[in-house]
Amino acid sequence: MGAGAIAAVVIVAVIVLIVLILGIYTGATYNSLVNLKNTVEEAFATMDVYLKKRWDLIPNIVESVKGYAKHEAATLQSVISARNGRYSEMTADQKLQANAELSRGLAGFNILAEQYPDLKANQNFLDLNNQLQRTEEDIANARKYYNAVVKNYNNKIEMFPSSIIAKMFKFGKKQMFVIENEAEKQAVKVDFS
């Protein structure tokens, strides 16, 4: 075997090795991106469970308040209008927006409860309030987790060299759950006791 043949074998071996390394890297990066995407979807699904739970609690709370605050129609109507719509038919973005509007409407309930001491003494209302408080805490924790996994996913698809693989396989950026205006950033404090 001559020097030219050995050089050709070495060149072919190096090319095969480079292709093999690139193939392994591409496969590992793709699997990592799929794993992160699935984690983001799971985190949203978890948060969505809590958002739906709150969504379903609202009619019960509104009904318990109606008997005590008949002339507070504006406050009740703001919550009801934010609650209207079929939750199961909404997109993820619509769900997040509807729940942000619901949070604003719930803020008015704090004022209502202070104005009606009998309402604060109603056991059904207190039970619903406790459920809502726990749900709000669960939503806050789920949002933190969701945003953390979205950050990890977005970092992975935006950083070189994994960004090349992400673009090849059309992995798109995910939106974090960020509250846009200052009024919505105020935590919904639900405490009627």
C-alpha cells in the first residue's frame, strides 16, 4: 500500500469519524430538545389544571356573594364577564389572558367582603375562599416552575451550537407567562376572614 493510499484511508476515516460525531451530537441534541419541549408542555398542563380549578370556583363564589351584595352588580359583573367563555376551547394564550382578567375581577371581592360582615361569616363562602386561596398559591408555584422550564428550553434553542439543530427541526421559542401591566402584577389576595 502506497503513501497515497494510506493518506486516502486516513482522510476517509477522519470524514467518517466527523460524520459519526456530528450524527451522535445531532441525535443527542434533538432528544434533549424534545425532552425540554415535553417538560414545558407538562408544566403548562399542570398550571392549566390550577387555572381551570380557579375558573370553576368562580361561579360558586359569585353565587355565594350575590345573596349578600345584590347592589354590587358592577363588581360581580366584572368577574362574571371575565369568567364567560368555554375554557376547554381556549388556546393556551387565551387561557392565560382570561385568567389575568379574572384575577383583576377577584381583587374587587376583597373590598366586598370588608363591606359585608355577614358574608365573611358565611361558612360556604369561607370554604370557597379557602379553596380559592390554596388554588392561587398553587397557580403562583406552577407559574414559577413553568417560567423556569421555558427559560431552559429557550436557552437551549437559542444557544450555539444547539440552535442549529433547533432550527433544522423547527423547534420554536415558547412564551413565558409574564404579567404585562402593573395592576395585574399585584398578587390576588383572597382573604375574607
